[in-house]
Amino acid sequence: MNTVTHHLPDWMIRAYVAGGLGRAFSLVVAAHVTLCDECRAQMEGEEASGGIVFEDQRPEAVAVDLKARVMASLDTVPASPAQPAQQGIYPGAVMAALKGRAPRWRTLGGGIRQAVLSHDAEGSARLLYIPGRVAVPDHGHKGLELTLVLQGSFADETGRFAVGDVEVAGAELEHQPIAEQGAPCICLAATDAPLRFSSFVPRLLQPIFRI
Amino acid sequence: MPVKPAPPGTSDAPMDAPSVQTLWLLAVRDHRDRAAFGQLFDFYAPRIKSMLMRGGMSAAAVEDIVQDAMIKVWQRAEQFDPTRAPASAWIYRIARNRQIEVLRRERRPLPDDLISGDEASDPDAADIIGLQQDANHLRAALHRLPQDQRIMIEQAFLGELTHSEIRDATGLALGTIKSRIRLALERLRHDLRTLR
Ligand SMILES: [Zn+2]
């Protein structure tokens, strides 16, 4: 287990557990929890709370034949395939988003590459590949941005982030992450709104790069 | 495991026993006990339905999810670890996963499992009882909250709040349950390391 120092906020874990997080953020939460027992314990604690509320509800009668149908199909319904397993630096949830294949990197310039994993109205998730000592272009964002380090490390105005660490950046943060010397930094990044790069990629091109 | 079950879903359950639901789930896990599964169905299926009906789906669509979720309970029982989750929490998670899968038409991203191999040390009944005690404390704490806070927490976990509403609401203080789960995870990591 890595020594993770930057964790997910409790409310985000709670929102995941309650089913209220969009796809992109759910992916980061699942990937971070794979790498962080502290947040896994928080998640399972939130699930215990959820289980209590769930159990305390007033029951709603189900159709009279539902039980018989379930009992009859217990051993006949095939189990759905499990999520792909963790592979190398990529947690299983990321492997699932990659459809079990290696990332298909696209060059952004300056040695930086990205692989978009998902992109919808609720936000986007992508992998970023940043060579050592290269800066990710200065950018702000409209909403929240989560960045989880999978390999290498980066540092910005708010601190240093190594494998397993997650940075939670609000709209107010204009930050300039710089990959540290050594192995290229590979991150899983997710936003609930499109990124605005203040330089580097002309705004016009942003829809094409989907960033 | 010679422990007396607590009555289902009550806040005044004895503090020294796993819930009867957890015992049923263990009977399913360890003995593929269909009668115990029937008990789990009778208790949880109407609660899964109750939770999902809040989302505005039709009763028929909800019952399809109830059916799928209960079958998954049967299929995945071997993954149930009573030192980390009471039955209620584990089934709550399965129902949520299935609901999201149906609503979004895609798999929910899940943390990789941490499952002990067969060789791993058998959990102590005391750990299971400890977790149940923590869960009972959590339930008591929820019941002590002012009504508006309690309702908000219920709405959050039953899927009625957006993530920004959850961010702004206070959560339930987890108390000792988190550190107990943390210890169980450490033990599991240790067992997995010795296995390799
Ligand atoms: Zn963490």
C-alpha cells in the first residue's frame, strides 16, 4: 500500500455510496479507493450508514410471485462478468473504462499526451501523460477537477502529489501542475465541466481535443 | 458461530450479537442455505423496492432490479466479509450498483475487491460482533439527531439528493466503525501478503 497523503473529501465518498456521483467522478473515487485503505474504510463506513437508513425504511410489498421467480432462477442465471482486474498502474475501474486495452494516447504537444475515457454532459475523464519536469498548461476550470496520480508525481501551488494522491481543485484554483523529475507522471483526471486552458491549446481547438 | 441473533432492524437489539440478517447471509455464504436466502429475500426485497420507488421508476422496472439484486446476493455471497460490513450495508451496495447499471446502461466503476483467499485467517466472532455494535451505535446516533438533519441523511442515502446537495449537508459521524473497518483491512492486507 502506498502512503497516500491527499484523500477524497468525505462528502464525495458519501455521494458515490449514495449513487449521486456522475460517471467521471465515480471513476476517480473507485480508482482512489483501490489505492487507499483510508478512503476504503471511509467508504465502507458510509455504506454502513447507508445500510442502516436502508434497513430502517418502511418496506414496500413486492409482487406475490417475485420470490418464487427469484428462488427458481438462483442457480440458472449466469453471473455477469466481473469488472476487469487491476493491471499494472491502472485500477480495475480504469481498465474497464479502457475496455481492457492499453490507453490510446493522443499527443497534445510539449510531450504531453492524453487518452479520453469518457465525455458526457456531466463531465469528462481522461488519462494524462506528462513527462518529468514538464508543466501542465496553466488552467482554471468551471467546476471541480479531480486528479489522481497513477505513476510518478507532480507538484503545484497546493502541494506535492505522488501515486495514490488525489488533488481536488475547485473553480477558484488557477494552478500549474509540474511533473517531477523521474518517470513520466500518469494521472486520471476528471471534471464536471470542460476545462478552460488559459494558454497552450487555443480555446477553439478545445472541442476537438475534448478537454 | 455460537452467537444469538438480534431481532431484525431494531435499534434496541442486544449489543452482543450479529444481526439475524448477517447470520442469514453467512448461512447463504457458507452453506448455500436456500431457507436463509428466503429470509433475506423477505426482509430485504421490500426495502430495496422502497428505496428504488423514490427514484420515480415504475413498480415493474423497480421489481426487475429487486430481482437482479437479490440474485446477485446469492451469486456473490462468498465475497461477503462480516468483519467489514453488516448484511444491510452489503446488500445496500449491491442494490445501488444494479440500479446505476440499469439507469445508466453501463457498469458502475467499482474499487478493486480485497478478498482474502481460503488460507487467510478465519475472522473471529468477536470482530463480527464488534462491527455489529458499531453499527448499532451508528443507528442510535442517527436516531438522536434533530429531525431535519436525520431526514437529510436519509434522503442522501436513499438517493434523493444531488452530489452538490450531499456536499452541503452534514453526514453521519461514523464514530468507531471506520477504525474497526480500517483494522480489518490491515489484517486482510497482512493475510494477502503472507499468501504470496
Ligand atoms: Zn484516500
